[in-house]
Amino acid sequence: MNKVIHIGLIGDYDQEVTAHRAIPQAIELAANELACPFELEWLATPLLEQQTEQMLSKYQALWAVPATPYASMEGALNGIKFAREQRVPFLGTCGGYQHMIIEYARNVLGLTEADHAESNPAASLKVVAPLACSLNEQTNTFKLHPGSSIAKIYGKNEIVEQYGICNYGLNAEFRHLFEQGELRITGVDSNGEARIIELAPHPFFIGTLFQPERSAFKNIIHPLISAFLQAAKA
């Protein structure tokens, strides 16, 4: 009998958020195909402000979900840091992707003032800044870096995916820092803007500004979510 995978969803659940309805469906579709029993638990971000390791040690996979600002940025960043350092399979979509950038900037690049323009417009170091154009509910073509984990997962170097309600992304002023370190940009949109990141030495640490979970509404098993569960099983 297959072992049950415990998955923690880092975010503040809201039934009105499309992605929050989609994610459990997307996981279930992939899990059924993989014959992989799972248990899902929503982790409100304030819960992760203290005793993060104790809170998260039971999970084989973590997903930082859309809908920001989070109730607690500190809690969300603690969860991301835990997954990065403890090599727990981790996926961040939309707001999750944005906070992966902030966590890495603060704790690895030493940019302790790194912040998000949405939650702190007056921040001195906005590594996540407003996009030139809002990407609400749009589809786009993305080019993947050959040989990257995400390219291997899809089995190709060009994909089409859908955004949710998206107004923020990596500030281009800091892009060079993510082209030199281990958290790398491995996918760009049709304008060449950074939209996918992954941590090279980690078994699965991937962030996308688009929302792969939207595939669940079309009853499609998404390759990225299947790979996320396979990493958790391993």
C-alpha cells in the first residue's frame, strides 16, 4: 500500500479565490493518476510565525499559494525558508513565486530589506514590483531554459500557461542577482520577462508566476503538479 503524502498549503484560505478552489482539485487529479494517497492541510500564514520547523516537519511537500498580501509575510517566508533549507519539495505559484524571491533575497543574497511593493509600497528595496502591464486571467507563451528541471518536467522548451489576477513580479533591477546564484530564472514570457524560477541543487523547488492549478477546471492532469507529487513520494 502506498504511503500517504502529507501536503501543506501555505496561504490564507478563501473560498472566493479561484486558485484556492483549483489547487485541491489539481492535486487530486495528479494523485489519482499516480495512485498516490494524500492528505491536504491549509496552513494560515500567522501559524508559521513561530515554531515553524515543529509545524512543518510532518509534511512531505509544501505549496505557497496565490492570493496576497498574506496575513503574515513573516509566516509565509518562514515556510518557504524551511522548505528550501530542509529540501522539502516545494511549489510556489503567483504570490508564492513572488515570496520565494523575497525569501531568497533576504536570507541568501543578504538583502535584508528586500520587500514586496504590494504589502509595503514605501519599502526601500522592492525586489517584487508592479508589472508593466496587469496579467489578469491571460494566457501566455513561455520559453524554458534547456536542461532546466522545468523543461525536463514538460518535455519541451516552450509552453502555454494561464495567469490568475497578477500585478507583481521580479523587479528587473535585481534580475542579474537571480541569473548568477542558485535560485535561477529558468522560464521567461514572450517579452523575455522572468516568470519561472528554480533552485538548482534542491530536489524540487520551483516557482511560477502563472497558475498551473487552473488546469484542474478543464480536468487536465498538469505535469508540474504530477512532478511535485512524485518528488514528495521520493
